[in-house]
Amino acid sequence: MTEHLTSTLKELMAERRAVLVPGAFNALAARVIADLGFEAVYVTGAGVTNGLLGSPDVGLITLTEIADNVAAMRDAVEVPLIVDADTGFGNAVNVVRTIKVLERAGANAIQLEDQVFPKRCGHFAGKDVVPLDEMVQKIRAAADTRDRMLIVARTDARATHGYEAAVERAERFVEAGADAVFVEAPRTLDEMRGLPRRVSAPHFANLVVGGLTPILGQAQLREMGFSIVLYANVALQAALLGMQNALKHLKAEGKLGEDLGLTASFLERQRIVNKPHFDQLERKYVADVGHRPVAGT
């Protein structure tokens, strides 16, 4: 299945139709994204860090923690997974292991970025990038190591070295073997419009609610020539707001029912986690139906 999905993702990127790809911070979020008909899932490093550690995106997450989340999402959904692997968790030698681990976990594409370690969210201040030649070697190591997995090379140089330097880096990354490029946090329409024109590779746009990049419609991004449009943490921020609203009501009123519209229904929750599938497995394999476990609460 993984090889087939990698081919599907490669075709999606080649079409350059600004495919919307929301980010998932856990397997449940990935199931919601796939259930709504999105064509791929972005495994967000920031989201996994926020959701798993309750910490900001400042380089705290490990390769093992990302890989565990990727494996859980791979079991949960049958759409391509684009995995945020931050800086590759070290130098070019570490990137070799990162590629192997995430490919085994079920990733169809890996995103590597050129920030120094510890990295920061692309829309945070205080970032810096490694020398260009060092990042080129990381891309080469990834390209030499991967089996079929696609490589998305990201640069954060716009914030530190300016737009022209970011474009130059994107060009060099493609020459080194990247399948797609991702220039983080362009500031203007002209900057965004210029990227697909100047670098002949599939391009990612990362639209962050409250971030530095202009929020454009899918049609406009398609016209510009972008392949993938990431909304990396919309699901996470929406879930956070939903939790806050429901729990504020519970604390204020002392009770909370489905009739208020603040929660998904119990039945919808079971549908999203595919409980009927597990009921079917139970009927098939559990002989002692008298000791069948009760549905979770």
C-alpha cells in the first residue's frame, strides 16, 4: 500500500493544482482528515509536539516519537502521508537513519528543513539556517538512502537571508535530489507568485492562520502553480478551541449534553474510530461472546 500511495502523491504533486493538505497531530486527526475526503495528510511536527508534549515547536520532539505517530496514522488511514522531519534530527549521517526509520513507519514523503538545531516553528522569530552546502549534503544523503519515498526540501532562509537567497537554496535542493521544494514564510503576493516560476519543481505553500504568509484561496494558488497547500495546524487549533469551549461550559454550568452542539455525538465518535470494523473482527474471532468487552466510554 505504501508504494502505491507514494506513486499517488507523486502524481498529485506533478498536477500542480494546489491540493489542500491539512495537518494531523495524531491518528484520530488523520482519520477525520481522510474521512472528509482530503487526498493526503501532513504529519505536522509542531502539532505532534503540541499534542504529545504540550510544548511549543522548538526542537523538542524526537525521531522515535515522530515515527510512532507516523506508524499509528499509517494504520489508521489509506491516503499519502507527508511527514515533517524537522532538520532530519542531526547531520547528513543522522538523515540516513531518519529516512530509513520513517520509510519503515509508512511515510510517503519526508520534509527536511535547513534550520540549525534546535529548530523553531517557521513563523517564530529567532531562527537561523545552516550553510547551504551542509543542507545540500543532507538532501543528497536522503536521496541516496530512500527507497521510493519522496523528498520535500524546505528552506527558512527567507527570514534570515532574504527572498533571493531562499530561491537560490530551493534551486540547489532540486539539483541535489529533492522532489519538491517548500520556501517557508514568503511575505507578499509577488514573492509567492515568483516561486513556481523561478524554480522548476513542485512547490508547497504553507498557510498558517495568524502567520506571516498571505492566506490565499485554492484557485489563486493553483493559478500560481503550487502543487500542495498545507494547513498544518488548522485541525489542532480547531480542536483546541472546541475543547476550551466545551470545558468552559462544563465548568460554568456543571453539566454538558449533546444537545448543546459543543461535542460530536457518541455515535459519530465511534464511527470515526471505525468501531464497526472491530465489532466485525470480534464476531469473527472471539468465541466466548458472553465475555465480549463493553464499548468504551
